[in-house]
Amino acid sequence: MASEKNGMEGTSGGGGGGGEEENFEDAFENIPVATSMDLKCALEECSMALNLFLNNKFSEALELLRPWSKGSMYHALGYSTILVMQAAMTFEQQDIQMGIATMKEALQTCQKFRKRNTVVESLSSLVSKQTVDQLSEEEMHAEICYAECLLQKAALTFVQDENMINFIKGGLKIRTSYQIYKECHQVLQMTQDNKSRNEIYHQFEGGVQLGIGAFNLMLSLLPGRILRLLEFIGFSGNRELGLQQLREGASGATLRAILCTFTLLLYHTYVSLILGTGEANLVEAETLLQPYLEKFPKGAIILFYDARIDILKGNFEKAQVTFQECIKAQQEWRQIHHLCYWELMWCYSFQQDWLQAYRYADLLCKESRWSKAIYVFQKAAILCMLPDSDVKTTGEDIVALFRQVESLKQRIAGKSIPTEKFAVRKARRYGGTQQVKLIVPALVFTADLLQSSFE
């Protein structure tokens, strides 16, 4: 291995109970900065950074990746991904600009390692028997890393501002990323028999499974008329293929196994429920999460999914305890707290504990930037469920809250958010002198809000 890695043994496990977590921290503190970086070394160091991240050590993960973020494709991908996640959570324009700039640098770093085609080669497909045989391991991984960076940069482009030019740029980046994944999938199929299936090859395989799986699954969830249009320009969405690829990726021991797992958890605990596909599989979700609960028992993201599964099973009290553990687990990324507040608000609403539900809706209004319109609307709707005497103790004016909603509406990729449009439409009942109150507000902000997602 090209760089020194003293203290690396024993770090692949999570930061569990006291002694184990202390060993993990000591191991990180003893790691010297590498003097050179080959592909194997980069994958190992990024695996360590991922362990740090899942143990809530977000700054330490960034610091581990930073020295080689402009010289190693995997360090560049990991470093920029964390900053993109931070931008998506804070929704601050400064963080978004930082994420875009860092991702642009990551794309340039990955580009250095990609296969350089001649003019004649570029006119034909990347994938041919001759070209595949000429691809080095480094070039294969560069394609995957470049596609991941491109996809993340496209996502940030959508939220950067709402002009049509950025929307088109983002769409083109997504299409390019998808084409790269398709070509890498063909490379994988063509090399399974004639390439040595070593650890580096399996890491490439995991990257392909993540990309092909996520693209096929998410595209398959689009309305039929939109999917037919996208198929015309080269996209395809096969749900069974997507789930199969993600399951294979999640069952492996690669760097991207946890990302395949998170994608499946997102599908089972959110996407399938919101879209009403009726395919949520909580048994699979629990099975996928269990190894990570054992490995990272204090990990905020792991605890969050554990509590979310309990909500869906109706174990509200257990979910509330786990969400509180998730909140206490870390203070660096407070936006994870906001995810917990959102779920706790619903938890207490299901139990008809409206004062507690109001408490978390109020915290979201004060602290989170994601969707002020929804937060204010829901706070007002929850207050409608309380007796007038309890409302007075909060010091809130329900009518004034509803009248704020329209001014808080935002746009992403030039489009209004469907749930915010719903909230604005309902809140307009309180805009004039003749107010038309909500009928059973608790039902309005649950059933109708979900229905608005299909509009």
C-alpha cells in the first residue's frame, strides 16, 4: 500500500459502546496524512471516513478526506458529497454555492482519471470489447465517481435558483450521468468472466448496482405519460431491476453498500407510502437496518430510520424514545433534529396529543428553512384542534398564522412545491373577512396533504 496506515486496524466496525467508540476515535487520531494515494488506499481511507460519518463525526470525516480531495477521485467524491448533504440540509445559499463549487472541483478531479478518447473513439460508444479490455481499474472507477458527482451537481443546480437555464442544465447532467451508468453496467456484464474479481472490482460492481438500481427504481415511480416521454430520450425505469440491483448492492461489503441500503429504506419507509404503491416492506427494512444498528448504535441516521419503522408499525411510544436518542446523539448537524421534529409532530398528532404536536411544529417554524409554508400551516391546523383556552396559553393567533402561509411559498427548479400549493389553497379560507374554517383540521393536514402530492 502506498501510504502509511498506522492504527487502521479495528476501525471498520462502528463506534458502539464506550470502549469500542474510544478505540475508534483513537484510531482516527493516529492516522498520519498519506504521502501518496493509489486506488486501493483511497477506497480504504474513504471507508474509514464513512465510518466516521455514520458515527456522527461529520467534521472528522471531512478532515480525513480534505488533504486528498483534489488528488484522489474517491476523496473528491466523498468530500464533496458531505458538503452537498450539508447544503441540502441547511438550504442556505452560501452552503449551496459552496457545494456546487466543491462538486465542480470533484468533477475535474474525476475527469483526470477517465479514459481519454480520440476523436474517432468519441464518435462511437464507450462500450466495445476492444475498449473494455483497454480500460484500467482506475478508469472504470473514474466513470462511476464522475457519474455520481454529476448527479449530485445536477440536484444542487435545481435548487440554486429557479430560472429555466439551470433547469435545462440540471436535466442534461442527469441524462449524462444515466448514460455513464448504463455503459458501466455493460462494462460490468462484459468483464465478469474475463477480469479477476478482486476487491477493487467488487467496489466498481457496487457503484454500478447503486446507480442502475436507484435510477431504475426512481424512474419507475414516475407517472406513465412522463416515463414514456423519458423513454423516448433514452431513459428507462424497471422497478424489479432497480430493486434487484439495490438488494445485491446492499448485501455486499463495498463502500456503497450502505448507500444501497439507505435507498431501499427511503423507498420502503417514505416513497412507497407517499405515492401509494402499496409495496412498503417493513420486514425487509428492518432486516436491512439491523446490521447497522449493531455496528453504529449511536449513529443519528441509523437511529432515525429505526424510529421511522416503529412509527409505521404503530409503536409510537418506542419511536418517540428513539427519536429523542437520535436528537441527543449529535449536535453538529441540527437539521437531523428537524427531521426528528417532523416525525415527532406526526407521532403526537396520531396520539391526539395536540400540545406536544404543536411544540414540534413550532420548533420547525423557528429553526428549519426547508418549507416554512408547510410548517406554519401545520402549526395553525394543530392549534385548531385545541380548546380556545389552550390556544391562549400558546400566545398564537390562528388566523394570523394562516394568513402568513402564502407569503412563505417557495419554488424549486422553477416550480411550486405541490404540498405548499395545497397549504396556500387551504389557508386562503382565512384571507378575507368571511372566513371559512377548516373542517376537522387533523384530517385535512393528513389525508389531503398526502393527496396533494399527486397533483
